Amino acid sequence: MPGPFDQLLDSFNRLPNIVWDGILLGVAVVIGLVLKFLLALMLRRKPRPGRPAFSVTRSILSRLGQPFSYFLPLLTLNFLLPLMKMKPKVEAFVDRSVGILLTVAFANVLIAVVKVFEDYAYHTFDIQKADNLKERKIRTQLQFIRRLAISLILILAACFILLSFNNLRRLGTGLLTGVGVGGIIIGFAAQKSLGNLLAGFQIAFTQPLRIDDVLVVEGEWGRVEEITLTYVVLNIWDQRRLILPINYFVEKPFQNWTRTTADILGTVFLYLDYSVSLDGLRNELSRLLENDPLWDRRVKVMQVTNTSERTMEVRALMSASSSGNAFDLRCNVREGLIVYLQKNYPDAFPMDRVLLKRNPPPAAEGSGNSYAS
């Protein structure tokens, strides 16, 4: 006598093919979503007090959550395909379609994994700290490697999809003989693009510039905001963006103010009259720097660097931990010295001296020692 399981199986066998296939499709989606929920439940933990804002678990959940929503149901459906009751032509089409979608979903998962590693590296090498030279070096390399890895994943996924078609595979076999000539032609046609790509490799690993470096390029001062495979974005001090091809930094000279360290010297020039007391001015410079938190206490010098027939050139030299701090420190010192001179030496600013001599009045006509007779 058949048992309940046999009766249930028999009732399923009597279902129309399209209903049976729909049930399997729904089962695949449910199993995939349940697997995703269980993985998220295993990874999700309540944050402990005092833990940092970043964690690898949260990065995995945020980056891999959506890709797994597509990948796991498609993977389950791929395993259940042999149980479906489809015609051979429909089965071949569905099998190929599922394979293509599974390849795309898996590529999306790999890209999300790359981004998880990027999140971890960005947290480990934080450029917000004061001395961030090592962090900027590593971030520059990681940014280039991330783009290269994602490009490679997309290219390989496209190759797997194209090779799944027999016609394209045969076409590729026939074109193998022309690859050498085609490569030479493409090389000549894309000479500049390949030059940019090679320049990107050179900059990523020799690092004449890095993320957050302070540069002076084309007369503009700014910070490196982004380095791509083909161009560099410079964030100018007034929030404009200067975009330059990446091979510019291989072929042309530019100033890098943070190549080995962010420390920099700043200058303030004053053009004063010779009557100014230099000792008093030096004492005022010392007072201004001692009271300014932007000064890093390395350099504090005041010198007369030039003289002319009218004025003397006085240079105040000071140091700061970064170019931004140096600019603000120079403004503070310049303003403070001017206020000091206005209060104590109001005549010390450059002036033109004019000496006016009053000639004696001419003698009156007819005057002298003669007397009228």
C-alpha cells in the first residue's frame, strides 16, 4: 500500500510541467534568500560599547548583501535545473540564460569582495591623521589596484559569457591567426591610451604623487583628490577641479610640497623704513609664534634680506606641519606685525623724504648804506 510520501510524489508528478517548473523556481528563490538570511544572521553581531565605527562584518553585510540576493537564488536554480520538465530547446535556452546570469552575479560578488578589502584598507590606513605619508602611499596603490582588479573581473566575465556561444567560439578560433596583426594595429591606434595606462602603473608604484599630496601644477595650488587609470583630479584651493592626463606627471615638471613630508616653511616679507627697531620686531615675531597653535616650533627666524635707497626688506621665516597651516600662519603673523608697527612705529612704513629749504628774501631795492643828502 503506497505511503503518504509516495502519494505526495505521485500528485507532484501529475502536475502540469509549467506548474512544476514554477514551483521549482520559487523553491530556488526561497532557498537562496534563506541562505542569505542565515549567513547575515551568523555575521551580524551587536556592536560592543567602545568599538570603532568600522568593522569587517558590517562592511561584508553592506557590500555583499545585494550581490548575494541575486547570486544564491541563481546558484540554487542552477542545481535544480535537471529536475525541471522542459522541452530540449527550452531547456538549452534556460540553461544558457541561467549560466550567463550566474556569471554576471558571481562577477558582482567578486567586485563586492574587492570593495570589502578596500574598506578594510581605508580604515587601516587612515589619511586623516597628521603624519599620513605611509597611508597616502598605500592608498594611492590600492586605488589603482582596485580599478585594475574590477576591470579584470569585468573582462573575464565578458569572455566567459561570449565563450558560452558556440558560434563565437568558432569565430574566435578563426580569428586567432589575425591576432598578431590586429594587436599591432590596435597598439598604433591606441598609443596614447596605452601610454596613459603605463604612466598609471609608473605613478602607482614609483609614486611621484599620491592621494592628498599638495601640488602646484599649471600655476594652481591644490590637493590630489583622485588618481584613475587615465587622469588625475586636483582639488584647487577655491574648490575648482583641475583634471590632467596622467602622463602629464611623467612628462612635465610639477611641484610636490608633500613628497617626503608635509612639513613646510613659510615666509612673510615686510618693506620698512630704516628707523624700525629690529630687536623689537624680532621679539614681536617670537610672541606671535609662541601664541599661535599653527606653528610647529621648528623654525623661527627674522632677517634683513635686502636693502635699497628707500627701504629695507625684512623676511620672517616660520615653519608649520602642513602647507594649509603654513598659509594661515603666514597671514596671522603678517597681520600681527602690521598691527605692531602701526602702534609702535607709525613712521616705519616706506616714505619719501623731501627736504624743503627756504631761501632768504632778496634785498630791498635802494637799500644799503647810502643816505639821502
